[in-house]
Amino acid sequence: MKFNKCSRCGCFFASADDVCPSCKSKDAIDKNTLKNFLDNSDVPLSLDNLSFKSGVDLKNINRYMETKEFSSYKKLLTNNSNLKINL
């Protein structure tokens, strides 16, 4: 295990994860919310719109979209200045 900084709250913790144990359940809820929203969306959205309509923080959306788990959803996003990933 290594010492990490939580991607959600910023606290330090010892684990291989990118979020602390306190934020792990919040992260899972946000991921499921985002997946459900994207599964039911048929029009391309900007990240700002996606964050507003899904209720998931823009910072977390960017973090999720960098993972393999969300790679298939990239096509549903329009390119805008807040997008930190390569489409």
C-alpha cells in the first residue's frame, strides 16, 4: 500500500485506491448515477451540461472519463474547454 491523497476530499490515506474509505461509497453512487444518465442519453452533451443535468461534479466526471470503465461513454460528449481527456 502507498500513501495517497483522496481525489474527492483531499485527505491523506493509506491504500491503493484513488479515493479514501470515507468517499468510496459516494464515488460508487456518482459512477452509477453518471452511467445511468449516459445510458439514457441519446444526444451529445458538453461536460458542463452533463454535470448540471446528472448532478455529478465536473471534477469527478473528468476523473471517471479517464478510466477504462467509462471509455465507451466518451462518444456521447461534445468537445469543450473543460474536457481534459483526448477524444
